[in-house]
Amino acid sequence: MSEPLTVTLSVNGRDVTRTVPSHTTLLAWLRDHASIYDPKPGCGEGVCGACTVLVDGEPVSGCLVLAAQVDGAEVRTLSGLSRGVELTSLQRAFLERGAAQCGFCTPGMLMVATALLEEGRPLDRDEIRDAIHGNLCRCTGYQGIVSAIADVAGGGEGDGR
Amino acid sequence: MTIRPFRYVRAASVAEACALLAEHGAGAKLLAGGQSLLPMMNLGLVEPEVVVDVGRIGGIEGVVEDDGHIRIGALTRHRTLERDPVVAAHLPLVSAAARHVGNVRVRVRGTVGGSLSHNDPAAELPLVMAVLEAELTGNGPGGSRTIPWSEFPLTYFTTSLREEEMLTWIRLPKLGRGWGFGFHEVVRRAGDFAIVAAAAAVRLRDGVIEEARVGLTGVADRPVRCTAYEEAVGGRPPDEAAAASGTAVEGLEPVSDTFATAGYRRRIVPVLASRAVVDACTGAGGTA
Amino acid sequence: MGADEIRTSKADELRVVNRPVPRHDAAEKIAGSTRYAGDYAVPGMLFAGLVRSPIASARVTRRDASKALQVPGVVTVLFGEDVPNNQVWVDVPGQTTEVVALKASMQVLATDRVRFHGEPVALVVTETEDALAHGRLALEVEYEDLPGVFDPEDATREGAPEVHDGGNLLAEWNIDRGDVEAAFAEADLVVEEEYATQFVDHAYLEPEAGVGWIDDDGVINLRVSTQVIEHYRDVARILAVPESKVRVIGPYVGGGFGGKEDMTVEPYVALAVVRTGRPVRMVWSRQESLLARAKRHRMRMRYRTAARADGTILAHDIDVTADAGAYAYLSALVLLYAAVHAAGPYRVDAVRLRSRTVYTNNPPTSAMRGFGGMQVVLGYESQIDEVARRLGLDPAEVRKRSAIAKGDRLPVGQAIETEVLLADTIDAVLERAGPRPEAFGPGRLVGRGIASNLQSYGRLVWLNDSSSAWVGFRQDGSLLVRCGVQDIGGGQASSLAQIASEILGTDLDRIAVHFGDSSLTPLAGTTTATRQLYMSGNAVHEAATTLRDRILHAIAAETNELAERLRMTDDGVEGGDGTIPIPDVLSICKTRNVPTEALATFYGPKGTEVGKELRSERVFPDFTFGTHLVDLEVDEETGRVKLLRYVACHDVGRAINPVSVEGQICGAAAMGIGQALLEEIVVADGVNLTGGLFQYLVPTSADLPDIEAVFLESGEGLGPFGARGIGEPPIGPPPAAIASAIRDAVGARPTTLPITPERVLECIDRARGS
């Protein structure tokens, strides 16, 4: 009934081709077929954001996209952000601000924040809160996360605390 | 939380998509943005045998402006609508509604055609289509037809599109000068579906409301127009809009769910309806 | 009291402790390389999933795996009869005068009867995840409805359906102190009210998950997301194997909050591994977690409070009923915490408390951050706030008037033995918040509320709590710390590195912490009860101190120096003629038969188990005190609440890592705000209606204001360097602070959680007298 199909994605700069059942989500394709473990399964409803990856530069829920839908696209995940070599300024800000506690929301949070910052517009703390409200965190109360993004956004008021 | 296997087909054209729908009937589902379909599949609520991916069909995406109207392709993403300057200039209700849809990830992928076809009874976009009196184009194997909004949503998650049809265009009139718009909703939490949302379009003339359109979502199985309230404010100055708002709840029988009770929904309908009308009056150049 | 007068003790010169160093695990998490339990894949791995009851109360009449076994890819199915010991036992302390404590039990897989919606009935093991979905659907179970009971008060009535044999009353705790009747007779004011809290879910981002396998020595290995690696004992008992044959490995946990304190996937993964001989992974879906994981206890609390005209609290008469759900889990202890904390951080000379926790056919309830001590904050803080308002007094002053102090006793009889900075925390939040904000427009009402609390840290003293840790040098002077502590995101592991670094001088980036392995790391006990920094921190402190002293004495003997004149640094041992590099130091130790490693066990205080009539010199090691303040705005037509400002202050004794401390305060406060305004697991007639995260309303970044965390340092905590626990305390005050702020804004007080917009409108209506 379900024929396998071949999906090629550029994942963190490398072309990866995998043949998978057609009902494979992008999240499952990355984790179970391409060994990319940083996007996490949190709810399957697109609510928690733990599976956020960038597809052609825009944040999507990996659990709400079929791999087949985005065949040929460029996908970026957290493990590709710094290529394990040097942290981005956003990652360094997260480190300094204690924005990661248990760390499970962190990959998704960093990807949505990276996409936000790549838009290049100035952001105040309320705009940041509004932009990332689709990514849930249960540990930090978002305080360190908002401050870290504000630090990098250069809105200047990184320190609402 | 595993999706039941299905056959995936990518349609290259509207005609191909319709032919597949006709062939497989109820066993097939259209996949555009996937932001409504995928959660239902993940939760096992929907198990299609065939999924028809229409996401890369060309020619039915984007915002097209012509003399009196704006046409929006069904595959236009919410995020595009949210940011489009033409939409912002002429259809600020659509921009406002698009901004309230879910979170950024939903807006990146989700499409206006998908949202309207899905017809969630608490969704924002169907609401503004009701107020702006959209005209939809549905395509089937036999050709296309125009569906006025009043005939489009039938009940919960059901529209008048036939099994073999798909939505391709949404056409909205540019209401022009003299019109103002208002949108208010109550949500428990940022990004949720509305508990109740109200949208209003009002035209003033000589300081009174000449025409008012007021709609609600979250109170029935599809968006409703508050015809009694629209009549009640006709010919009245804006500062009487709030007093007349009790008529907005006439005939409504909202339900209770885990987000809010029916009683609460009934209570806030006049509040949101009048706020939307007041904002619309302000936008039209009058003050309440 | 101005800022300079707020008391805080200054640490002696600390190099690493008390500094905002980035946590070593944070870097891995931020790079995306951390492998949680569900990120693990082992070659040949199978998949396991549970079939659960769709009914709250029923007899199981038929279980048939034949169709499921025919689904391609299904390897095996287990029922209760396939479990060697199909029982999990829980102690229920203090409920009997007999020597042996009462025990409550539940089955690993139900055989005859199910008692809650979601109870596991069968375990299906398959080759693929697709087969698992099919196999579970194909498994046939038939049920015959049995009458159920869904309200704890109904469950205590004559003739109520019995959830378990022997009646529905699981546990009671009573306190009688002083003369309550006399106090009410002399009172100038009596305030009486009933408060209600709801079922709450932990909603950690990482759902329950684990992978198991049998290793080369025949030991069952379970790599699971857990707060308690000691569950290897329970797994061993279930499997009827020696405890030495089960090993639990705990990777970094994606949030616990008490929800991973009981076993979740452990017994099922272990059963599947033993049955098939192959590695097995089990991951719960979010929907399964919301359905079946034990919840925070729903409680109903009646408070009658007697006060003098100056606001002094003379007496409380308190009645608490908790919903223990279908199985005991930790319900008896949760109620005990509620009872001990029920009068709050105040001196109240007369207290009568009656409390009970009662079985129902609702979802089971167990540990969640605050553990009973959290729910009662709504009761005692609303009461003292209401006393202040009705007497026309300042709520802050009234709290300070009755504030407990070092040397005073809680109603149960325990004296507070450490400095109490409660008044300072009140002053701190008021000072930080500044003047009340003005309303932003017509139809908006602004209110301010404060709430103070106490929350224990460290476990109940009769549990003979202990924690062990080992530290040892590598040849190049880098350091290893081994400790069984589970790191659930609160920086449990990295604080151990900080403590070791402070004492032994080793640079933080030359320290590796190995934690969470029940076979390979010394056992450190549960990551619960806000105990890990206190217990494991002290264990590491002791081990590091022992090691340092041992080494310095060896060097002193070698160099004819006085040990007191020597210092350990990252470069080596300093003092006298210069610095001896570390490798040489270690060689010297070797020649002198001095071990360059040390194991230490830190023991918590002892005490006697309490009886139903609570009276004890000591129940908990110590407590953490704090105060929160909230400014909010109410839309008087819709009842929607917007938080404008939130300040939270706790005395943390000593902040081992200030960034971590602030993070705990903000995170716990956010969780408390969620419970205050948004969250509820909705259960109707035993049916859990909350089907997903779209319905379970965890606060988003846009629903919260900046939470300003302020900490004071009395230096008098029982933890290392005078630290107190901070993981749980900040979750208590938010609902009461918000309720009081709404009372301030609209004139009537919400008493039921969550405080929905509709409940706010009810308050507005009540205040208007309609």
C-alpha cells in the first residue's frame, strides 16, 4: 500500500538521500533514517516546538511535515549550527544567560531564534516573546532565553533580567 | 503516535489533484500545508489511504490585485498573508487574522486554502472571510465554479466542496474608503484557537454607521454573522455601538469545552463584538 | 527597611562556588549533542508499547493476543500473568499502630480489574514502530463496567464503591496544637473560606522514554529518563532476579518535576528485554503521558482563621481532602507534607488540622514539584491576606508580624533551626517592584498581590537518607567525580563539579562528572524533595575535603611543611618553597601509600517515623523561605488577566551557581503561574478529557512577564557552603500571589484554581453584589 520513496535533503550542508516509507515525517526521517538526533519528539501536535528545524530558512515543525513534501529542500538543525566547532553568538548568549536547563527544548528554541535573528529586524523583549511563543519550555520560565535573544538582537535592553 | 501508512502522490496540477480525489473518494485527503492534517494523522484521528500533495502546484499561490478586488491563491501561506503589503493596505482584517493563526511554524507552512477547507469552528480566517464576503473558486474534474461565502462552510470541519473538488482562489472586494476594520479575540493562551473572536467592517457616513458587518467564530459550528447587531447599529453613531451589543448574542448556542464554558462565551460575545465595531468605527474615521 | 538593611551574609573569598559559571552540560545541550533516553538506538532493537484501559472502573473479562500476534512484525505480547512478580509495593507510613507499616500495591499489568482510565493491561513488543501501532490496535481486551467513584468526599461516604478492598481512605494526618477554641473565642476577626486546586501535569518537554538490553555479563541494563536510578531494586523484584542483575543508567533528563520519580517505562522495558533477549526501546507519546502519568493531587482545603485586630494570626482550623486517584503511589507522603506546611511560615500558637487522602477512580496522583506543600500555600496565604484586607492593614506588615523566626516551632512541633529571612524577602520584592502601576485604560483594573511560603528541602528524616560521592585524580591532575545523582536540568551534576573545584583547586574544565549509574557510581538517592544539592553537594564536599586533607598531609610530611600552610590549586600544591606540580604531588602520594581518591557518604538527620497524630521534633531537615510579588491587570469585561510584573525572592543560603539559582526561581515561578491561571487535567466521571498539549495549557513566553529572580544568602542552609534547596520552593507562591492581586484589583478573591477568565468575572460579579 505504501511504496517507499526516495527523499534527498541538504542537511546541515550535506546532501543526504534516504529511501523511506511515504508516511515518514521530516522529524522521523532525520532521527530514524539520517541519525540527526537533535530535533526532539515532544507532542506530535506541532504545539511544543521541540522538533523545530529550518527548511529553506524558515522554522517548521518536523512532526507536521512529511519528508516527501520537502524533497530537495535545505534543512538546518542545531547540530549543524556550529558544526561542533565554534558556537554562534546566539549559542554563546544562551550559555551565558543560563537559557538551557534540561536542554530538551533547546534545539527547537535555538532554531526558531536563529531564524528570527536572521530576519535582521530590531526586536524588543515583547516582540521576542511573541515570536517564540510557539516553542514551549518547562524549566526556565523563558527568562534566560528571552535575555539571550535580546542580547544578540542588539535591541540593547538585553537585561530586562 | 505513528501515522498509518498511506500512498503518497504529488499532484503536478489542479486537474491531476481533482482526478485523484475523484478516483479515491473518501479514502483520499489533500495535503497542502499539513498543519491541520498532520496532527490528526499523528493522533490517529484520520487515516487516509491516499494523500495527495498539492503543495507544489504552480499558479494558485500569491496575492493578485486588480481594480476592485484582491485574489488570494489557495496555496498562499499564512505567513505571506501576514506580511503582504497589499493585503495590509486593503484587507487589514485578513492580516490581523493571519497574525493570530497558531504560531510561526504553523504560519510558515499552513495555507489559507487549507484553513478554509478545514473549517475549524474557532478559526480566525473563516471568520474574516464571512465578514468580507469572500467569493471562492472551487475546481473539480468538470471545471471550476464560484462559491459565495454564505454557501461555503456547512458545519464542523465540513464545507460544501465536493469530495473531488479543491479550493483554488479566494476573491475579496476592496472595500475602499469610508470603511474601517476591527478584530478582537479572547484566547486562554497566545496562539490558541479563539474562545470567541469578533471581526467587524464598518462604513461611516456623516458620523453614523451606514453599513456594518460583524462576525463571530467560536460560538457555533462555523463563523456566524450577527445580523441582528448589524441592523441594530445601522444608522446609529459609533458611541451607541456598545449599548446595542446585546443583540450580537441573540440566537447563539455556543458549547462548553475544556477551554471555556458556554456561559462564558455568551457573556463575552457582546464585549468582543462591540470592541470590534468601535475599532472599526475609529478606523473608518469616526470616534465612539 | 532599605536595600542595605536586607540581611545577606557575604561568603568568604570563594573562587568558583557562588560564581555564575556556565554549566558544563549546558554547552553540550546548546550544541545539540546531548543524547537523551529516547535518542539512543541499539542494533537489533525492538519497540514496546502498552495497551491501556479506556474505562475508569471495570472488571477485565477477556484478554486475547491472538490477532495481535498475527500482525506482521509483532514479536510477543505480555499480560500480567507473564510478570514474575506482578506487584509494585508502596509504604504508607504512620497509618497503623502495628509494627509493620501498611503497604499499598498496584499491578504492573492489570489482570482482573482496572481502576483508572489509562491503566496498563498488556505490553506489546514489535520489530518496528508501525507494527507497534497495529499490534496495539489488534490486541483485544473486553471490560465489564464496575461502579466507580470520582470525588474524594463521595468516596468516604457509606456505600461508596470501593476502589480497593478495605475502603477508600488511604491515609489521614491530624495536628492538634494549643487551644483552638479559646483562640477563636478571643479573636477579633474570623475568616473562613474553602479553596480548591486542580489536577496538574508535569508536562516536561521530554516524554517518558528508555532503552534496555542485556549486557555481556547477563545484567539487565536500562537507560531511562528517570529521577531515581534506585528503581533497579523495584525492577529486580518485579523480575524476581537479584538486585545485582539490574542496572539503571540515567542520562540527562529532559525535565522531571516529580513526574519521573515513580517508575514509568522501567518495568516494561525490562520485561520485554528479558522475554525477547533483545534490546528494546519504549517511548511514550505525549498523549499517553497526559493520560496515564500520575498527576499532582487535587485538593480541597477549608480554612478557618482567627486573628487579632492588629493582624496577628491566633489560630487556624484546617481541613484538607486530597484525591489519591486510583493507586497510592506517594499520596500518603504528599498529604503529610501538606499537613506539616499547612500553616505556612508563621508563628501560629493554635492549630487544628484534619486531613485525608482518598482513593477514587480518577488518574493516580503522586509527586510533583512542591509535593503537597505547594497546594496549601493558596490556603494559608489567601487567609492571611484576607485578614489584612478586612482589618484594613498592610498585607506585608501583617505577614511580618506573624513571621516565624529561628527557634519558633511549626504546628507539628519542629523548631526552625536556621535563620529565617522571610521579612527580608518581603522587603526585597517590594523594593524591587517599586510603586503599583496605573491602569492602562478604562475597563482595566490593576492589582498587586504578595505571597510568602516555606518549603522543606531534604527528605523526611526517618527515611535515613544518605548520598555518596567519589572524587579522584587522574595522573595529569584532572579530576573525576562519580555520583549517582540524576541531573534533571537543575544543574545537579555541574554544581558537584563547582564544589569539587572550589575545594581541590582543579579548574572546572579539567573536571569530569559521571553520574546516574546504579552499578558504577556511588548511590546518591533520588533527585526529588529538593535534596540533591544538600545531600550530594555535601557528599562531594566531604569527599573532596577528605581527599584534599589527605594529600596536603602527605605533602606536608614529605616537605616538612605544616599542612595548614599548604594550598591546593590547579597547578599543584602551593606553599613553603613554591608549587609542587600536580603529577609530582600524585607520585608522592603513591610512594607514601596515600590514595588520591576518596569516597564519602553524607547522612541526613535522623528522626522517628510519625504517627497519624502528627507531633514531632523533626520531620524535615530544614526549610527554604521566600516571597513573590505580582502586579497584574484585569480586563473587567472579559476577565482576562495580564501579568505586568513579577518578582520572586528566596533565601537560598548560598548560591552555588547564581545563574542556576535564578533559573530555578524563574522556572518554578513560571510553573506556578501556569497552575494559577491556565493548567488543568480535566477529568469527568473518571474520563481524562485532556487529549493533547493543545488542550493542556502550559504557559508560553507570551503569557509570562519578565520574572525577576532575587536571591538572598543567609549562609545558614544545611547544604554545602550554607546552601539551601531551591528547586521546589518557588512554585508555591504564584497562585496565592495572583489570587491576592485579583482580590486587590476587583474586590473579591478567587479561591479555585485555575483562575480562568470566567472565575475572574465571577469575582467581579460578587464584588458588585450581583
